[in-house]
Amino acid sequence: MKSITTKIFGLGLLLAVLACGGKTDKKAKETAEANIPESTLEIEKPQLTFGFIKLTDMAPLAIAKEKGFFEDEGLFVSVEAQSNWKNVLDRVIDGQLDGSHMLSGQPIAAGAGFGRQAELVTPFSMDLNGNGITVSNDVWSKMKPNVPKGDDGKPVHPIKADALKPVISDYKNSGKPFKMGMVFPVSTHNYEIRYWLAAAGIHPGMYTADNVQGQIDAEVLLSVTPPPQMPATLEAGTIYGYCVGEPWNQQAVFKGIGVPVTTNYDIWKNNPEKVFVMTKKFVEENPNTAIAVTKALIRAGKWLDEPENRPEAVKILSMPQYVGADEVVLANSMTGTFEFEKGDKRSMPDFNVFYKYNATYPFYSDGIWFLTQMRRWGQIPEAKPAGWYEETIKDIYRPDIWKKAAELLVAEGHIPASDIPVTDVYNPAPSYCIDGTTYNANVPFGYINS
Amino acid sequence: MKQSVTVNKTQELKLAGAAKAALSKFKVKSPKFDLKTFLRKVIVPLASILLFIGLWHIGAKALFNIEADYKIQKALTDQGQAAANAMAACIASGDISCQPNTLPSPAQVWESFNTLIADHKVISADKLAFKEKTAALNEKRISEGKDPITYTGRPSFVDQNFTSLNTVFAGFLLAFFIAVPIGIIIGLSDTLRNAFNWLIQVFKPVSPVVWLLLVFMIVKTMTKDSNSDSAFIISFISVGLCAMWATLVNTAMGVSSVDKDYINVAKVLKLGPLQKVFKVILPSSLPLIFTGLRITLSVAWMVLIAIELLAQSPGLGSFVWEEFQNGANDSNSKIIVAMFIIGIIGFLLDRIMLTIQNMVSFNKNATA
């Protein structure tokens, strides 16, 4: 059947290839910076590849690249989207990625005995807040009557899981397990959704040494779904709700498939979220490179927290190689607002924090919070002495690298000296949680026992 | 009745004559041009393409309306009439913030195709600028014996096509060099064929995903010390392993079913074992081997998408997956563009193999 159709198809493809392989606009980028500024540091490895997951809180990486902060340090960085958090962890450990946007819990778990073990370090905390819990339309319609309403007839926030409790009982009575999604066993989202559920007396299930599913005695079955697939999984009916970072809560609002009920800002104000992670080996072999990377990321964080830059940041993030969601979706949470039910858009200036409140500084206390959570839910199966928490975190969180980078930035005039926190590497700010209990990293036990 | 027939006929003739004249002008070899073949080979396929696009357009429109109605209805029940009207107006205005997310129409897909091409031009320009920018630095680095800095941006859709083709050819060659020799050896001996039959039967139906994981386990350990990206190695080996079975089975079958007379001739001529393989067995089993290779190539192209997606190796597979993850307004139409490109490239690859097969085999009438 060597028909003419073949030839037509062939010709069409040939034309297409010719059309796109042709002349390129030379003038377009002629004006780009012709000379590369000399960095004060001697960079051991200028060509780097970093990974990220499609979430708005990867913004410091995209900004540092697009605004030329990496190149200012003499770094040539490619950033690659990864498919899921497990893949990110493996590729950093195996050296295919030089560093990556990661869940705070991942480097900590890798050093504390849960999941794959490796020596990873965190010199930079990428952001505060930025997550939400979304439920499907069906669950929301059953939940809504239980939510107290304000004078304007709109639900009072923060919505507690108490409103969800009767819905879960309904599902249970009809023989259906109530399933929700989170992004990774050691992710902030897992702990946040557990915290939110547990505060209303709903048991989210325990981990043990033998059972790493975390579903023992569970009233809500939590399972792992990669962040960008959350809306599709919710739409398919596999899960009834999820806890995930932006823009995947707003995506559910825009697609009309779910309703965000709370944000992690309401669960724990200014909680640490993602971190930037490299292997200990990389940092030891390339100390100057590690500092240079941290410098570029701190500058990106600072740039991001100037409100007038946010619209530009949204534009950059909506490019297909970064987060790729539509601008309107990204803007909804990036520009100081958050939309709950369709039409119920509320002001939330601190929903994404990239620099304020020392957001970029890797506080030991933040790391210890994750360790207490791993202990609380049984991911660390046996009790540990108080000193263990501090010792473990000191190997992973590296404020010393952050300090060196920040001091250089102060010397170069990029940030004011007052932006370097005077601290014993414990975050002194009091923490606020949805159920009114507070957490102090110096006495992690009191918190676990509560 | 009769008249009209004759009129038709004369018209037909005129048309044919005109077409013939036009064709001869362009020196196209067309010994016997007749309308029927023209109809059958050009008009009918073109009409079917138009019909397909038409049906697609209507289907997409219907799905769009279902989604839009649902959205308006939902706004009505949740927020009242005003919100429903606003939603209807918003959908009609084509604003991105409220567009129903469903099967894209042919026009949208065409638009996305153009976007991707434009995007490719932007990236090519960017690449050139980057090259100029780093030229001095790279010279210095090379003189110091270090690796030059390479482009740090993302690959364009067109680049990804070539990466994918590259992976498929590497995988195909691997399959060729593994499957054909083993197939010949197995085909020559009944004992060996029986010995290895279970292995072929067990591994043949294994899913590409599992092959990928298996290759990943092995390659990861083998490349422990090197810092290079093993994603390409992993994906092309997986593609090769997935796709080689058809060639292996067909080669073994072709070799074992060579006409007894030929073998006897070889015996009479007292050919050595190597000569026997190259002069007698291989030529007569070529049609079957090529059928196997064609299947291998199309399987390779098919599994490639799944493998690239999982191995995070740049290419069409990861393009499709990234667009699915992006979930932007134009993501669906970009996925459809990729679908067509994948299909067309697969089709062309098959034609190329068929041409090669016709060139080398005795049987000049091999058909699809």
C-alpha cells in the first residue's frame, strides 16, 4: 500500500521540519548580557542541574535562573521538572541531580532512619506556608451544613475537621473507606492533614516499623499521589480530598472539581515548607559552589517577597517548563489572596512567604518539628533521648552555609545586615496551631505527649 | 440518461486529459492516469481526513457544551442566578479563567502546533545567545582541560522529537544486534530452540514499565562512579529489550523454516557453516526477519513514550507527561499535537522499514 497518502504525509512532515529548523532570530537576544560577571568565589562546578516538582514554592529556583541570579554567581543551572518526590530523592542521592527542591521531611527522614538512607544537607529553606486541604464537591456539599457561618453568610475560617467528621461516619456506615491524598509519607502535607484530622478526634492511622503505609487504626486512609496529579486523581474519584501545595488547590477551584477548606497558614502560622537539598558529598567537594547557590537563592527569595514583583513571578512560573499552570490559577494564591469556594476569595497576604520572617534561614527548630512528627506517627518507631533530636538535625540543617552566603550578600550590598537573624539557630517566634497548643523545639517531648 | 452519461464521460476525459497535460509538464512519470485511481488514492483519503476532522470538531463541541452546562448549573445551585449568568458570559468570552477543560477542537490543536513551533524558534535564538555569551568562558575552560558549559535552557518540542528518535534508533540497533544473532543460533538448532523457548515466552509479554525498572536496577549500579546522566542509557536499553522479541521469534522461525532443498544444495556445494548461514539461510529467511524488525521498530516507538515518561529522559514521553501535569488551558491541545506527531513519525518509520525490506529481499511484493 505505498499509496499517495504516504507521500502526502511525508511531504507535510518534511515541510514542518523545514519550517521549524530554519532561520533563527539572531537579533532577538543580541542585547542579552554579553559579559559574565566574575564571582568572588571560585566555583568548583559551574554547570549544575537542579530538580523540582511543579509547585509554586519552587519559585526561588525559577527566579534565580530567569532573573540571572545564578549567572551572577558564575553558575550555569538547568532546572528539570521531576515526576514525584520519591524520584527527586533518588536522583539527588544517586547524583543525577546536583540539588533539588525538596520536602523538608525528606533530608531529615533520610538521616533519621525512615525510608532510603543517605547523607543530605539543607543550607536553604525555600518558603513558609503555601499548602491547602481540598475536598471534592460531593464531600463539601455534605460538610457545608456543619460549618459555622459568619454574618455575611460565608463559612467562618479556619474550618476545622469537626465538620468533616459526620461525613466520614456516613461513608463508614455505607461501607466505604474515606480516602484522602497527600504527597509523600514525610511531607509537611502528611503531618498537616494528620494534625488537622487528629485535632477533631479523627484518627488518620499510625506507622510502625513493619507497616509503612501508615494506615493502622485509620479512620481516614491517606495515600501518596504526586502533587500535579492531585486534581486529576480527585476528579477520577480515587480520593475524596487531599492536602497539597499550590497551585493544585486553586486548580481544583478553577476546574470546579473541589473546594479548598483550609490552608496550612491556618493550621500553623508561618510553618516551614520546602527546602533546598544537596548531598553532603557534593557540599564537601564543592563548598564554594554550595555557598554560591545559596547566595543566588537568597536573592531570589528577597526578590519574590517584594509585592510588586509577584505578577512577574506568576508570569515566569506559568511557563510550561516551570509550574505550567495558567497565570490566573497561579495568581490566585501568589498575589496575596486565596480562593476557597468558587467566588469566596479572601485576602491572605502571607500565604506564600519566601523571605520575610527569616523564611530562608534553616532553623534547627523547624527540623526538630519534623522529627517530632515522625515520632508522633510512628515513622520513628522507638523513643529517642532528647539529645538525639538536636544531634540528628545538626548534621542535616546547615545554617553555617546560609550565614556565609548571607554575609557575602551583605558585603556586596544585596541585602541589609539586619536580614541576618541573631539567633541560637532556634526560631524564637511563638508558634500557633489550630487547636491552640504551642510548640517549642527546646522541649520536643512536651509536644509529642500532648 | 444516456446523454448525461456521455456528457459525464466526455467531461471525465477532458479532466483526465487536462490532468495528464499538467502532469507531463512536471515530468511526473504517470504512464496511465485514470480518474478512478486518482479518486481512490487521493480524493478518498483526503475526504476521509476531512470527515475525521469534522467528526472530531463536532465531538469536541458536544463535550465542550456538556462541561460548560455543568459549570453554569453548578454556579446556579451554589451561588445563584447572577453567578450563573456571569459564568455563561465568561465562557462565551473565551476567558482562560473559566474555560471548560475537555477534548480540544481541531482549531485549538492547530493553534497549539503553531505555538510549539514559535516556541522552538524562541529557544533556538536563546541557545545562540547563550553560546555567544559563554564563548569566551568556554575557550578558557577548554584550555584548562575542563568541560565546556552547555546550554542550560529547556529543549523545545522539536528538539524533543529528535531526542526521542535518537533513543528509538539506539534501542532498535541494540535489539537488532541482540535478536538477530541469537535468533539465527536458536533457529539452527532444535535443541536450543526448545531450551530457550520458555525464556522467550515468559519475557515477551513483560510490560515496558517492568523492563525499565529492571534496567534501572542494573544500570544504576553499573554507573555508580560516573556523574553522567544515565537516563538516556536506561531508556534506550529498556526500549531495545522490550522491542527485540518480535525479531528474535521471527528470525528463529525464518531460519528454522528454510526450504529443505536449499539446505540440500548447500550440502551438495559443501559450503562451510558460515557460508551456509550467509549465502543460503539468511537470504531465504530475510522476509520473516524484516517482518520481525518492522514489528520491533513500531513496538520500540510505542514503548518509548511510556519509558521516557518514567525514566525522566527528555523526549516526547516526558513532554506529554509534563503537559498533563501542567493542566493549563492549552495543555490538552499540546498533548493532542504530540499524539499526531508520534503517530506520523511511527507511520513514517514503518514505511522506511518497508522500503528497506523491499530493497533487500527477493520478494518484491511485500506489503503492509
